[in-house]
Amino acid sequence: MERISRYILVLVAIITCAIILPKVYWMAFDKPIRVPLVFYSCTDDDFMICSTEGKITFKDTRGNTYTREEYEQKLPLMYTRQLLISGIMPDTIKGVAMDMHELSRARSTFRFNPEDLNGPQTKLFPLFESESGRANLELPDDYFRISWRMEFINSKTNTIDEEKSRLFSAALYKKGFNFPARQIAGLPTTLKSCDEGYLVIDSSEQLFHMKMVKGNPFVVKVDLPDGLKFRFISCVDLKDKKYYAYLFSENNEIYILTQDEYKLVKLPVEGFDPDFCGLRIFGDIFHYNVIVQSETQMKVDVLNYSDYQKVDTYEENWLKRSERVTGKIAAVIFPVQLTLSDKNSDYTNFYSEFSAGFLWILVNLALAGIHLFILIRRKAKLSRHILDLGVVTFTGIFGFIAVNFFQNKFFD
């Protein structure tokens, strides 16, 4: 029993060391990549790059360098407020008058991170009244879910509103909805300009738009091309009301769903994988800056504001952490690295990264040799420590620390 208890402690110590030691190592020696800020200049038709590696520098793709003030003037739609304060905001750009209302209306920002996809999803949603006649949206007393039918649950009494549930379930069924819902996407907050309800994917991968208008269901089935399936939808609240949402397909394509017309438009953006890439989209009156960032790359695609056609592309690449010097050293020291979190997921779990190459095997054997030397110096019976030597051989520095912290003293 004592032997079993000891090896349980050794196992716990190995797991603990496999989590803590790599984390301490990276805290001490990792040098994060400083990704530059890259935006497209509507005045120069070129990319403006703000590099924060060491001294902050401002330049374009042609190698010209600028002061901070000059850099801001190259991006008037990004630094509008500063240029207005300085009194140097241009009246027109490319023949377009710089009307502050129109600039504000066209400006948009969208952010997506992999943990938005790989994380806990909401199960109950509030359905707002889209035409309440009130200046502000009001949170309803009930929440809905779509399982074998659409059910509204009163948040105060925890009871199902049968009449409302039957009404909305019937409306969905008449439009060809196949229960249950696979995904429900919307903006469940009162902090939006208006309510446009939810986009819902049913069990047959069909897409529907659903909202409540004057107490009655409003349901539209969106026509999808054959074979097109969406794995993630993120609704947006844009001032210009051009589209409802960004939709990511199973082929890692990015679509938008235009408002009222329900037309799907595929954005000409490549290299995006929502499981591993972050996405930033900044819109203005001329362009959309679509920024895709992964562990090894940052790519900026510039699209026309009017027709979403690609204007230009900028790209920077770098080595991933495991390929840099610190990563190669870590691969020699640690046979595996464990973490309880992952930058691409919102779930707490055991995440493992096994070291590439075989040099860690030599380190493991060297540590096993050191442990054998320690046993000989202690005049221990080696036959009683074969399992310990095996643990060190297979787990390396983690096992070496564990078996020496919880020693086999009761055998000797």
C-alpha cells in the first residue's frame, strides 16, 4: 500500500512539473513576436506599418519612413479625431467629401478569436421585440431554446409559455425548419441600435432568420448553395446596416449575409482557419481592412467598401515558437509540455505538446544515468529501483525530480 501511495504521489508530481517547469521556462526566456500595426492608406494607396519592435517606427511598403504626425495624416479615416483637433483633416479624399456623419456611419470594427468558437456556448436566449415603439430595447421576462421545438421559459417562474412556444414553433415548421437547432447566433444585449433577432441553423444545415415583430414571429429561410455549411456565425450591429453577420463555412471561407436581401457574399480572403487564427476587420468609407493572424503569419487583405473586391494584400511571416532557439532548447529539456489552458480555446483542460526530434531522449537517458549514480552512491539495491529508473527514462526531468523528491527510502 505504501508503494502504491508513493507512485501516486510521483505521478502527481510528474504532472505538476510538466505544467509548471515549461511555464516558468517560457516566462523567463520567451520573447513574444511584436506584430506590427498595418492599415491601408486611402490617400497613398499603400500600407502604413507601425512597428513596435524596439523603437516605434512608421513606414510604408516602399521603405519610406514617417513621423507620428505624418503617419496619422496618411490614415485620416483611422485618426479622424486627432486630425480634426490638429485642424489638418482634409475636406475631401479622392473627390469624396469628408462628412463626419457619413464617416461614422461607414466605420465598423469586428474581432474574432478562436476561443469564440472553441468555448462554452449559450443555451438560452432573450427574444426582443423588434418594433416595440420604444426608444430603447427592453429585456424580456422569458428566454428561448430550440430543441425538439422552440420553447419560451419564464425567468421568474421557470415555467414554459405554451402559447408562445407553439406560435413560434409553428412559424419555424411552416418555413421548413428541422428541429433541433444546431446553432443560434445573435446579439443578446440591449446595448445595440436595434434588434434584428437571430440567425439559426437547423439540424439539416439550413439557415433561417428569426425575430419577433409586434409579438408575432418573423421567419425567413435563406437560400444556400448546395453543400455550403456554416460552422460559426457572428452577428454584428453596423451603423450602415449593410449586412447581418459574418459566417464561417466548414471550408474556412468567410461570408457576409446582406441585410434585407439575404444575399450571401464570399469575401476574397484566404488562409483563415477559425480554430487557430484571429480575425480583425476594420471598415471605413473606402475599404475594409481584413487582418488574419496565426501563430506564424499576419496577413492584411484590403477590400473595396462597395463591392468587397480585393484591392491589395500585405503579409508578414515569422517562425513559430517551437522553431525558434528557445523552442528548440525547450524541446531538448522537456519531452512534453502540459498546460491547463490553450490560447485557442476557452475550455480548461489538459493540453499537451510533445517535443519534436529525438534529442530529449538523450537528455532522459542522461538523467536516468545520473539517478543510477545517485542510487549507487546511496548503496541502494538496484533491483528495487528499476521502476524509478524507467520513470526517469520515459519522463525525463519531470520524473527525475519526482522520484528524488518522493524517494524509495522505505525499501532500503
